[in-house]
Amino acid sequence: MAEETTDQLARTGFKNIDVSISNECSKLEEYRRYSSFMRTEAMKPLLDHLPTYELKNRYLELVIDKVVQTATTKIHKEISHT
């Protein structure tokens, strides 16, 4: 994955590229930043198979809504157990 990212950056004109993979979790607290990350990184291979921009957006919204719902439920459960 790091090699693919390096290749993509080089093809678009970036120089002095240093890409690495980390096991650390990313904290994307803002919805817009999280949505952008999901669209361009995590879900891009899947979204590329959908035929229209509208369908891509709708699918992405559904996935993000489910992630937020799941995370919110987990947080509430953790708070109620403390």
C-alpha cells in the first residue's frame, strides 16, 4: 500500500516522497474531514465501481451514518458501564 501511494504521488508530480504505514489510529473528529478521508482513501476502490456521482455520495452517506451510529452506541455503552 505504501508503494502504491508513493507511485500515485510521483505520477502527479510530487518530489521527495516519504510514505510509511503506521498501526496508530487516526482521529478524524470533523465530519467533513472524515467524509473526505473515506471518499479518497478508505472507500475509493468501491466508489469507483458506482456509475454516478449521486449514487457514490448516497452510498458514502449511508456508510458514514452507520459508522457514526455504531460509534455513538459504543460510547453510550461505555459511559453507562463506568
